[in-house]
Amino acid sequence: MGLEMKIHCERCENGLSGNAFICVHECTFCEDCTIAMAGVCPNCSGELVRRPKGPDIARWAKYLKKEVGQ
Ligand SMILES: [Zn+2]
Ligand SMILES: [Zn+2]
């Protein structure tokens, strides 16, 4: 067990057909909720990053820093 992909957003319970975001503990959220929560996981206060691989994560981190103003 462990790395099983969740298919529903933990906040609004919508299906995650397109973009999904995860924190380090694999809490999973849809894009709308992630933006609404300013990219912070409500369960563990971890940073939410786009689930796919590669450059998108860096881009998202950059976007977050801009939003949060750090
Ligand atoms: Zn959601
Ligand atoms: Zn979390």
C-alpha cells in the first residue's frame, strides 16, 4: 500500500480528472481548492504541488512564493 493514487479531492470531493495537487503526505486536492487554500494543505500545513513530474513543480513553487509574498 502507500503510493496509491487518490482520485478525489479531499476538500470538495470532486473527481480529479485534470490537474491534481498533492502535499508531502499525499493529501490530494483539485486545482480550484488548491488555489482557494493558497497552495497550503489544510491537514498538515504542507505545500501543495502539482502532481505531474518535472518543471511544473518548480513553476508552481514560484507562483506560490509570489502569491504568498515571500
Ligand atoms: Zn476540490
Ligand atoms: Zn497534507
